[in-house]
Amino acid sequence: MNKAERTGFAVTIVAFLIILAAFAAYTFAVRPWFLSWGTTAPERRQALLGDDAWIGGAVTGTRAVTIEAPPEKVWPWLVQIGQDRAGFYSYTWLENLALADIHNTYVIRPEWQGREVKDFIRSVKPGYMFGLLKEKDGYTGWRVPFIAAGRSMTLKYWGTFALEPAGTGGTRFFIRSRGEPLPGVLGRLASFWVLDPAHFVMEKKMMTEIKRLAEGRPGPSGWLQILATAGFIVAALGSALLIGTRKRRGFWLLLPGIYAFLVLWQTADGRAALAGFTALSLVVAGFLFFKKRWWIYFGFLLIVIYAVLFLAADAWIVFGLVFLAACASLAAVSMKGLRAR
């Protein structure tokens, strides 16, 4: 084994150990944290108004956030959720990667303030997936089996949304999720590694956005949004350039290009289309450039993605700034190499 082979073997072993440690951290620390995010042990055991409404499935998590506003200030934002109403105050650019056509509305609309038992809260647009997915509870939305105006709302196949008075004029906002495990080993693995963390990411963003709106605080500054969007654009162009310059590999650009067009066509969401193109371009570039060691690339990429989605207050901004910094660093290294020649 020559020096290059020994170096490659050492890199592989170190990468394997780091990825293995990340998997263990997710299983034994991160997952228990996000299943009970923001709650105390007594809160996880306490009954919530609406818990006794039949919604199916077992409790899969209880999450909470404290809002510095009374329940009557929080309820108007909560009650108008839905794809055909105010959206879900979460990451629309992630929701629309699945062609859901969700667009958040950050104002209270009087015509959206009424909700009744048996109402259907849409999660995706009518005719979703070109009509291939039938209208069904738990698939295209959630039925309301219980509602107590100003206090609690239960959605079948999602869970209970409860507002509890806290302190002087404050609110504890709880979401107690319920669900049924997907069948088979692959279903359980998908739930454990993909669906459960994805649900947390979107629910956490929803809860923190409702908190911000009820408290009357402004969102992220415009210049941060601009810088983040610039980061996505630079990353998309850079990865496209890398793929396009590979001999007899440029046709792989059709994959992210078609996907971005589909997202834009179905949702009219430019950020989602940009995110989709960037993500798929990075995936293609990883396979083309890392070859046998592609698993190292994707392992570290997943660690970064999960860390940002779990911890960031606004994942779009953090991803964009990371892309911008990474591209600037690569450009600086390239320039240094050119000067050295």
C-alpha cells in the first residue's frame, strides 16, 4: 500500500467513525430531544384539552413554546392554518418541493376565523400530484374531530393543538402529535430517519412563527434574505458549472432542471424551485466527483443538513449563508492555486 492509498484508507476510517458517531448522537440524544422539544416531564404527562377526541394512533411527541401574548391573541393565527387559507407558517420552500402549493399569509383574515367539527384542513392543493393521490384524511389533509374556540383544536392523524394560559398574560402553546408507524421494516426506518425529523422541523418552525406573529415581532431582515438567496443562486450556478464541464456528463443537468421547472410550474414558488435545483445539483455532483467515496460526501452533507434544520431559527438564511461562505472559500483557494502557478 503506497502513501496515497494509506492516506485514502485513513480518511475513510475517520469519516466512517464521524458518521457513525453522528448516527449514535441522533438515536440517543437528538431524537429524544426533538420528540419532547420545549416541554417539561410533567407537561408531557398532563392531559390537554382535546386529548380525548378520537384521532387514531399513539402519541409520538409533545412539543411546546411559551408565547408572550394571551391565548386570544394566538388563536386567530392558529385557527386559520391550511393550504387553502394562511398556510402553516413553516418553510414553504420545503413544503413546495413536494408540490404542495402552500403560500403563507402573515395577516389575520376575518373570513378564515371560523372552524367547526368535521371541517377538513387541507395540507395540499386539490388535484395534488396530478390527481393521482385521492382525497383522503391523513393524505391530503386532516379532519377536525374536536374544537374549543380560543383554546384547542384537534386534527385527526396529526394531533392536538392546545393553548394554555401561562404567567401574566402569556400562553403555553402545545402540539401533541399522534401517528401510526408505517408498515414493514422500510416503513419504520423511513419514519425513524426521515419522516419524524421532517415533521419536527416543520412543526417547530410553525410554532415559532406563530409565537413571533402573536407577539408582534418582525421577521428576518431583508438584507439577510437577499444574502441567503444569493448564496443559493451561487451554489446552484457553481454546481451546475461543475456538472456541465464534466466530459460526457452534462446531460445530468437535465435532472435538477426538470425538477425545478416542475416545482415552479406546480407552485409558482421561485425559492422552492431554486432550492430544488440546488439540492439535486449537489446530489448529482456528489456522485460524479466522489465516485467510490460518495457515501462520505453524503454522510457529511446529511449531518450539516440535519444540524441546520434542527437548530436554525431560519434554515433558508443559514443554508444560504453557508453556501455563500463555501463558494467564497473555494474561489479564494482556486485563486491562490492560480497565483502559485
